Amino acid sequence: MTNIRRNGWFNTFAALLLGAVAALSLGGCSVNPATGERQFNMLSEDQEVALGIEAAPQFIQQGGGKIPDANVQAYVSSIGQKLAAASERPDLPWEFFALNSPIINAFALPGGKVFITRGLMEQLENEAELAAVLGHEVGHVNAEHIGQQMSRAKVFEIGLQVVGAVSEQSWIDTALGAGGNLYLLKFGRDQESQSDSLGLRYMTKCGYDPRGMLGVMHVLQDASGGGGIEMLQTHPLPQTRIDRVEQEINEGYAAMLNNPQYTLQPTPYQQQALAPLKKLPPAPQPKAQ
Ligand SMILES: [Zn+2]
């Protein structure tokens, strides 16, 4: 009995020590390649990738599963991969999923897993708007907003304490449990605006009309009376955010307005997303939580 207890105490101590070492050596302060800002992130890139891979199936399941149409998945994925390749972190294991949920939402997990719901896809009108949504989420990933949120929320300190004692699995479970979804998906106004800027950067690099970003915001505004707009809980949309995007487009992207090289692409979106979605049975209603 004594031995077990002593071992237990020792393990706890060792875990705390390893946690402290891990905190110093793995993540910490660094300059972010997308934003150029010095930032504090407790997650190393390997941990970000592991967390995304671990958590993705849970989010797919909670989001109604994937839309049961391989062509639609491939279409969303092709646009997402194009944006990711044009971004500052092209080498992450990017994956883009179209979820069979009627709720209007889009979100990302650390390490490059990005999700958009059918509810949102059905509201969009062109490929540039799809690129704006996915580009915004790629922005959250590249700017490491999720890791910063978790570090700030201190939930991760708890995870690091168990990292030595049990396994890699534990910190992931710890991070995802205890309201992990909230920590992962809720952002502040500055982070939203930063992701809007990054989204504009990526979508225009891929030849899309930057006004697609404004189009998405108007879609969300118009839909916000109808309920089921989870997007607005995870991505606050005050008028100031829309004004900032408008200003940024007019100042930074003026040369790309009314320029035939930067397009909205309504026809491919109609043919490869909206038309096939119409042929599917309605998305299942989410279960009450
Ligand atoms: Zn966002």
C-alpha cells in the first residue's frame, strides 16, 4: 500500500515537473508566421496537429456527419486546399469537411482541420464566398488563435500536468473535456478581425473577388433573425467588424475590384455545391444537448 501511495505521489510530482519542462520547451513565446506578432501559445505545432487529428471525428459526428456526396466533399476540399497552399503554413495536414448539419456554422481545429456546415453552404451564392469562409478559418488556424485561447484559459496547464504521468492522450482529453468545445471555438473581436484579414489575403491570392468576404457577412446578418446561427456565437459579427472589412477592401484591395482577374465564380458554386445539395434528403436536425 505504502509503495503504491509513494509511487502515486512520485508520479504526480514527476508529472508536474515534466509539465513545467514541457511548458518551457514545447510551446511558449514565438513569432507567428501569418500575423508577424509575438504570441504565447502553449501548444507546439506537433501538439496542434495531434489535437486536430484526435478531435476531428468527434466534431464530424456532432456536426451530423459528412454530407453524403463525395463530389461536394471533393469540391469543398479543393477550394480549401488551394487557400491553405497559398497560406503561410502550407505544410500542415489540412483537411476540409462539409458537415450535414442544417445549422449555419464554420469552425476550425488546431493543426489544419476545417469544417463548414451544409446550412451555411446553402446560404452562400458563389465560390468566392465559400473561399472567404474557408480562408477565414484557415486564418484562425494559422494565427494559432485556438492554442492561444486554450493557453489563456489555463485549461491547458491541467493537461500539461498529466502529460508525463499518463500519455499523450490525456492532455488531449483534458483539453477537449471540461467545456473544451467552447475554448476551441470562441474567439474575441480582434481574433475575428485578424482572421478576416488573413482570409482576404488567401482568397485574393487564389484569384477571388475580395467582396466575397462582405457577401458572407451580409448572409450572416440576413440570416440572424432565423435562429440556428451558431456561427454568430463562435464568430461575433458586430457592425464594426463589417466596417473594418469594407475599409480594408477599399484600401488594401482596391486594384482587385472590378478587375476580371478576381472573380466571384457563381456558376461553379451553383453546379458543384448548390445543385447537388438540393438533390439530397434534408440534413438531420441536431439532437438537443
Ligand atoms: Zn472566426
